[in-house]
Amino acid sequence: MQNNNQEEITLKDIFLTVGDYVSYVKGKWKKILIIGLVFGILFALKSTLEIPMYKESLTFMMDEKEGGGVPGLELLGGILGGNKQNDNLGKILQLFESKRIIHNTLFDSIVLRGKKEVLANHYLEQYGIEELIEPYQYPFGIAYKVNWPQSLLKEKSFKFTHNDIDNFTPKENQYLRVIYEKIAGNTDVGISPQLSSSMDEDTGMMALRMKSKYEDLTLGVLNNIYKQLSEFFILKAVEKQQKTYDIMKIKRDSVITALMSAEYALADFKDRNRNLVTVKGYLKDLRLEREVTILNVMYAEVVKQMEATDFALKNKTPIVQIIDLPRRPIVPSQISWKKNFITAFLVGCVLTGIFFAGRKMLKDIMA
């Protein structure tokens, strides 16, 4: 009986305490509303000042061969490391963020706004070097997180004049780096990537996503980086078969050249010795006939092997199937100021209420 009374008293105390806190917080409703409004106005203003972003995606998948694998995927998987198909597909997506693929993309010429130029120069022209190096600065531009980007301001009109990346000067590499990190991101200095990818492990469908301030750049990067990786993947997938095919082609050409030479020599011998029959002449005729016959057999065998190699090459070549292509126009995305206001207002009210309740709890404990 005593335990029940103690339990009832404890529950009563809890309810009374909670009610006391609720009443206290209610008494501060004006301050809570004011702070909530301040939160809402600030975040609504922030949303109106944010620059709209052009976001688009490209979805694709690769044909599966008999047995459940992707043609050439085992070879590429061996190059990248890993055995499972999904692991290899994931590593294919990681290649989109590699310097090799992005660099090739940046130096692929495309037409934007009526001007044919490498994509890297389009980036420099539309963003401007000041905006490209801005993420390397601390807030309010008081200092640089790293010093080297500051030197790029000395040549604001810089443009790439060639695409031989291996022979770039240190300055050219620095300009290339700020563009690369604009696309791929750099967590060390807090740069979020414009390019991202994902994969549905159940279906094997892969998606590339790109966002930027400019519709042309979003579409340019998305389409060209997909093209670069597709070509790289197909090249690696059929590399062995392609080498074999090239060797067989060279062999076929050499055999046909030798065969034509032997046939011409035989015909020339017969023309010059039409009415002359000697033992030596007969032996030479026999040797020429035998050489032509052997070369004919060799040619037939080389052609047969070349056809088999060509079939294997075509059978091994993976086919990339596009599911969804990015298209114009892209509707720029921007968070509604109304949505931002309501969300920030509610969050501000809740946090303020928690603050007042916590302050009262601290006073009660210290009393």
C-alpha cells in the first residue's frame, strides 16, 4: 500500500512539474513568436538571395551477356580490383570522378552559345576565375585556406590554348585544378561537388547527376563525361580482342601481298616459257604452283581466323543503353521562400521554447 502511494505521489509530481514548465513556456509566447519570426524572415531572405541551380541527370545501364555479367566487365573489374558485378559497376561510377575522365571531358570541344571551345574555357568564361577560387577563401574573404589560388587572379582572362595535359605548365595545371575541383569537389577546403552518381544494385541502372549555375554547363559536362567514360570502358573491355584482331589483320595483309606476288611470278613464268618445256622449267613451274597453293591455304585460314576474331570482338563489345537523356530546358531549382519561412519559424519557436524550459530547469536546480 505504501509503495502504491509513493508511486502515485511520484507520478503526480511529474505531471505537476511538466504542467509548471508548460505554463512557464506559454507565458513567454510573445518572445517565442518574435524569435520564430526572426528565424523565418532570415531564412526566407536567404532563399531569395540564393542563385538558382540547374540540376539534371542521365540514367543508363549496360547490356548483360549470357551468364549474367556485363561484357568486358570482368576485364575492367580486374583492372580496378574486385570481382563482384555490383562492385565493378560501382567502380565504373567512381571513374566519372577520376581526373583522367574529367580532364578528357574538360578538353572536349563543344558548342555553347554559338561558340565552339573546349569545355574548360567555357567554365572560365561563364564562372570567371574570381568565383572559381572563392571556395578557397575563408568567409568575408579575410584570408585563403590555401595560398596558390590567389595567384590566379593576376591573369583573369586566362584561356587554355592546347589540350596536351601532360605538358601543361604549373600555371595551366593550377587553372585546371580549380575547374576540376569545382566539378568533383574537395572536402579539404569545403568544396561540394557539382557531379554525383548513384546505382540501383537490384536493377544495375546507373545515374549521373550534375548541377551548376548555367544550363549549358550542366548539359555539357553531363553528356561529355558520359561519352568519355563509355569510350574508355568499351576500349578496356575489348582491348585484348582488338589487339588480336589487329594482329590478324596485319597477317592477312602480308599473306595477300605474298600471294599476289607469287601469282604474278607464276603467270609471268608461264607467259615467258609457253612453248619451252625443260626439266628445270617444269621444276620451277611446280615450285611456283606449290607456293601459290600454300599461300592460298594460308590466306583462307587467316581470313577464317580473322572472321572469328571479329565476331568475338563484336560479341565482347558492351552496349550502353541510355534510359533517360538530359534535355532542354532545365527548370532551375530554388527553395521556396514560403517553405523556408514556415520551416524556420517552427524550428525557431521550438528551439526558443526548449531554451526557456532549460533555463527554468537550471534555475530550479540552483535554487
